[in-house]
Amino acid sequence: MVLWDRAVAHCSTAFWTVKTRLLFAALGCTCGRALCVDGSVVVRAPRRGAIRIGNHVRLVSRFQANLVGLTQPVVLQCLGQGRIEIGDDTGCSAGVFSSRSLIRVGRHVNIGGNVRIYDHDFHAIDWQDRRTGDPGRTEPVMIGDDVFIGANAILLKGVHVGDRSVIGAGSVVTLKDIPPDSVVAGNPARIVKTSPA
């Protein structure tokens, strides 16, 4: 049974990796070496080059591939002039990235199951602006190298996460500047620990 499960996983990864590479190519998105995709990836890129994926990136959506409780496929959505950049050796399980300006993820970042990263409000806060279809404010989200983001965390517009920081599971992060080597947790998230450099 173990050999059968491994064979199924290998076939699934091969299929989804090829399909996702073809999708990126059709949309004019850059994809580095050794991409590994296990499960469906939804990609929305209104213009060529809106999404850049580094080398050795792993995107996981298949429920059996990560039993943390994945609830949807990986989603990479650029709206208007939005851009998404994911650095080398980064992994993501069922994450949702939605950008109107820029979401930049560094290298060696571990993004836990069902994490959501939004650099915009989706809708304006003011009711009068919502009536006119105003999409609301947008500010880039920047995530440094070697960051770990726990399952079900939400990072909202303008968040900058310093290198080697940890975002606790289920956190809702609105902090604009998280120093390197910090541990952040809660809703709303706050810094609970910062290690000296």
C-alpha cells in the first residue's frame, strides 16, 4: 500500500507540475528550475510578467499531500498592476495570494496551510466609495528570507516581515513593520518575542 501511495503521489506531482508550467508559460509568467506542484493551482495574471516564481519552489494543494487540513487550491491572483514574486526554495500549501501592487516573498520561506496574503482591501472601507466600485487601498506586502508562516494566518496590506521571523498559526497580521527574528501571534497579531540579531 505504501508503494502504491508513493506512485500516486509521484504521478500527481508530475501531472500538476507540467500543467502549471504550461499555464505560467501561456500567461507570460516566469518560473524557475525544479518547480514542484502537487494539486491544482489557480492563476490570474492580466498581463505578462505579473508573476515570478523562483527556483525549487513547491506549491501544494492536494489534501493527501499535506494533512494539515487544506481547504482550497493554491491561488495566485494579480489584479490591475499587481505583481507576485516568490523566491527560491520557498514552499506553500493551499495559500492564497492576491495583489494589486506587490507581494514579494523571500527565499527559504515556509508558508503553512491555508495562509492568505492580501496587499489590498478588495473593497473600499467607506460605503460611498464602495458604491462607486472603488477597490480600496493597496500597500505592498514584503516577506523576508527564512520566514515561517503558520497555518491559517492572514497577512494584510502593508505588512513587512523581517528575515527569520515566525508568524503564529491563525494570526491576523496588520503590523506594518515586523523586525527580523520576531515571533508574532494573535488576532490582532502582536510581537511576542524578538531575538537579538
